[in-house]
Amino acid sequence: MLELKLIKESKIIDIPEVLKEDKQIVFYLSNINDERRFFVTFSVVDLLSSSIDSYKCYLPENIKTIQKCAHHDIYKNGKKPHSIVCLENRKSFLCFMEDEEFFFYVNTGDLSMKVYRLDDLLGLEFKYKRLISTVYECEADSNYFYLGAVNEAEKLHLYRVNKNLSEFVFLVELESNKYPPHVVRNIGSKLFLSHEFKYSRYRLKNSNRIVNNDELASIMEIAKARAGEKVISNMTYSKVNNKYDIECLPGEIMSIDLETLNIDKYKTCGGSPAHFEIDSEKKFLYTSSHNFLPLTNDVLYLEPGVIDKYGFVNNELIHKDSFSVPFGYRYTSHKVGEYNGQKYIVVFGEPNRLIVIDADTMKLMFYRDIGKSYLSDDYVRDLVQSNNDIFSHLAIGIVGNGRYICFLSQEKIHFLDMETKEVFYETDILARNEDFVLFTSHLDII
């Protein structure tokens, strides 16, 4: 365990009265000088006090602490923070990264931060290599949450953990790969896991061959190298796709019965799913499938994203419907809300298209391009691929009892009113000339 310091910087913002409520929006920044991308800045928008508090840990003394520790090479972030578990009085929380072996305990009250590895807490010596990145409170007891980790032997261990990290109840060991499931979430007597997120499968229709993520990525990387490209071009992708005719295959989600430890798996209509969201009455579960392929230095978009809807029937999942549109790619983060009796799902399609879906019919309600419109009816995939790093409006949340949708762009936080279907307020999240950039794919509302 490592102990680091935080410094707090605050600024007042002009929050409209209609947005004021006792909620806080948590997101993350990274200092451009931090080569490790380890020293995360935790930013908190307080809707009631109309302020943004930033808790920074990119400090000389913290840098020295990491440099001097015996295993300093593990303390770096390949990806962004993914979820938090809120602790007492919203003054502290646990923050989990994507596919790292450490997580953060952040105390905004006494301006301290601790860096834990699961091995530290269980008295092990470098056994666990990667933790599940998106975790939730236990449904039956909010003093606990569920956590999973993959060890050196590529076995997945699942735990029920007390929030003060004093109790770890081992649940089950499962066969895994080097990456753990992306999400673990408790619903009723079951745990649901998105275990296939990094292990999508594809059919090369021209040869009737099925390949996995690594195999398809290898084909694309070879094509990139032959074309002399650092980032794959649309022309290079088109040549590869014309040769193979690539199709994303349906993925799976897994459930584990906490009483019997029986395992069930459920097919999706989209590719391997990433995140789960549940409606307020806990009647339906919605998964998102990105249908993209991570490559070195870039991400390749293959097909539009898919939202699948499942109903709970006798504690089992029954597939009800799905949503996909030709102009909706990636679907990094989706949320379920309700306004005026209408349940809806909100999600961003790359690069900046906000999409709102009728959760009952799974049909499109409306969409808005935030800022300039980059997409047309033609060549949508190519336009998404060419502009995917322009805005990256990915992190999204719902406030105001479902009326207001909040989301982040590179420099601002925005609020859209479901009544008017328009953005009505936005404010800067970065001070001018600051050495910080947005480091957020998923925000939390506490």
C-alpha cells in the first residue's frame, strides 16, 4: 500500500436553479506531463453548492514516492478510471481503473490517497494481475461490493468485499483469460459479468473462418504496416474488408447464482457486451456492445453498436429486443432514465451524436449532434473512423429526476433538457492554460 497526498482547488460556477440538488458528478483529468498517467485528478461538480472541486495528486512528493517504491513499474495507467464505490458522507471513495492490478482509496476530507493492490490486502505476493474495472454495491447490503481479479494462472476469483476493506469473502474461482470481465454487477441472487468484452469473435465470411480479437487485430496491424500507417486509414480497412468480408458475431454475458454457484450464459444480438444498466424498477437489463477492434495507436470501428434489452423472468434473463441504427457507433456509456412517465436510454455514438432511445419500444426517440455535425447518411463508418477523436463525448449521466442529461466534452460539462431536447447549459471544466486534459470515459453521480 502506498500513501499519497492531494491538493484541492475550487472554483464557483453559475449552476442554474433548476439543476441544483444534493448530487455530485465525479469525473477525471490527467496532467499532460504525467507519462505514467497514474496521478489522476479527481474532479467533483457539486450541483447544490455550484462549485467544481479538483483534487490533484500530480505533485513532486507523490512522484518521488512512486519512483522510490520497489515495484514502481506497475504504477501506470494504460486506460482511464472506470468506476467508483462511494464511502462515508461522500467524502471518500474507491476508484477502479481498467485492467490494472491496483485501485485508489481517495479521501477528499483529509486530502489523502492510498494505492492498494488486492495482494496487499490479502497478504499475497503478486498473485493478482488485473482487477475488474466496473463494480457496484451489493444489492442486499450497501456496506459491501463485489470485486473480481485474474491471477497469474489466469483464474478469475470473485469476492464480496466490505467497503472499509476489512473483509473479503471468497465466492468462486472460474476459468479466465488474462483479462477479467469488464463489469460485475449484483441483481437479486445473481452476479452478472461481461466476461467476453476483450474476447469478441468475428466471421471472415469469404473464407467462412471465425477469428478472435487478437487474430483479427494481427491481420489489421499487418495491413497497417504494409501501408506504412501508424493509424489505420479507411482505404486500408476497405481493402482488408473486401478481402475477408468481416462480420461481428454475437457475444455473451454470464450470470452466477450466489446460492448454488450455477452459471448461465446469455447471447446478445451485438458483439461482445461491455456495460450493464438496469431500470429503476429492476425489471429490465440493458447491455451495450461496441463492435470495435482495439489496435495499436487506434480503434477500428467495424459495425454500429447495439443495445440489447432483457427482462427478468423467474430470476432468469429473457431477451426482449435490441436497438441499433446505422449512425450509432461504439456506445461507450449508456444510462437508463425516466421523464414524464417515459423510460428512455441515452447513449453517445461516435464522435458526438447524442442518441435517446424509447426503452419500452427500443426505437429511436431523437438524436442531437453536439456542436458541428460530422456524419451524413453516406459513408457513416468512414466518417466515424476519421473523426473519432474530435470530441469523444463519452461520459454521460442523468440528474434532475430524469429530466436532465449531463455529459462531458474535452473542455466542458453540458446539460440537455429532455423537455426541450436541447442543451441549455454548459460550463468549462478546465481553467485556461492548465496542463490537464479530460481523462474520463465514465462519470459517476453520487
